[in-house]
Amino acid sequence: MIFGRLWHALQAQINKVANLFWTADPIAQMQYEYDLAVAQLKEGRQGLEQYRALVERVGRQSADSQAHVANLEAKVKSYLQSGDRETAAKFALELQKAQKTHAENQAQLKLHEDAYNNNLTKIKHASGKLAAIRDKITRYDAELKMSRAEAEMSKLAQDLNFDVTTDFGQIEQVIQDRIGSNRAKVRVAADLSGEGIADIQREQSMEKAMADQALRDFEVQMGLVTPETAKVSQASKELGPATAAKETTSSG
């Protein structure tokens, strides 16, 4: 009783291991079973070939016994025609034994022929089933690979969702933040570049006015212009550029 329970438990564990291998790679398992069936079918075909040789041998025996019966029949007829009944009777007895042997050979030949044809039909049927199984393995293998690819593509489509809750969405947010930061730096630099422009422009205008006055003073000193001509410039020098410009506007 205990050994029986242990044996059933061991069988259960073996079945678990077998199921593990089957579920790991079912196509490989189907191919393995198919190869085993092909090997068994090959052995069956070899056995059928040997059995056919036996049928052929029994057929030759039947043909020989039939020829022997025909020969004895001819002898019996010949001796009867010649009036030798004693010899004819001797061959007639031998003919009966030959006919019995021939009938046994015929029955044995029929038995072997029927057995051969039955086995031949079984092997042909098995060959057809194996061909169907081979096609099924090829189709299942293709469908399994396609289903795996579809599953991976479906998973990839989910992973490539640019929602803020996904990894790609978070990465995209980081990239957009960096782009915004870089653009902000450019804007700040552009805004800062405009500071002090007005002061620089006023300083440049003052320097230009002072340069013009210096040039007029030089012209007076060198006698290139008369003081009357330079009066406006002298007044501008004493009153400043703004006052000179105002007087010039009033006189005009």
C-alpha cells in the first residue's frame, strides 16, 4: 500500500517535469514526438518489407505445390490410359497428399497476404497522419512566432505611449524642460544685451560734439575761418551744445 502511494507520487512528479518541458517549448516537443513516430514508422516499414519477403516465399511454395499437383495428375491420367492401375493408384495417393499440402499452402498464403495488406494499409494511414502532423507543426510554429511578434508589438506600442505617467512621457518632459531652459538663457542674454545702450549713445553724441568744437577752434587758430564765422561756434562753446542749438533755432 505504501509502495503504491510512493509510486503514484513519483509518477505525479514525473508528469510535472514532463509538463514543464512541454510548456517551455511545445513546438520542439511536437517535433520530438513526430520524430519518434517517424522512427517507429520506419521500423514498421522495415518489418513490413521482411514480412513481404515471407509472403513471397509462401507464394513460391504454393506455386511449387500447385505445379507438383498438376504433375501428379498428369501421371495418374497417363498410367490409367496405359492400363497400369497399380502405378496409377500409387501416384493417386501421392496426389491426394500433394493436394492437401497445396491447400494448406494456399490457406497460409491467403493469411499472410491479408496480414500484409492490413499492415500496409495501417502504415499508409500512419504516413498520411504524419504528413498532416508535419504540416500542422509548421503551421503552429509560424502561428506561434507570429503571435509572439504581435504580443511584443502590442507591448511595445504600450511602452511607446508618450503619456506623462510612462517612462517615455517622463523623458519627453525632461527634454522639453531642457529646451525651455536653453531658450530662457537665450532670451535673458538678448534682454541683457540692450542695457546701457542709451547711455552709450549719449556718450557717443557728446564726444562727437566736442570733436566738432575742437575742429572749429583749430580752424580759427589757423585763420581758416574768421571769428565772426566762428561766433556761433564760440557761443556754442560758452553756452553748451543744447543752448547753441536753441539759439540757432530761434534765429532761424
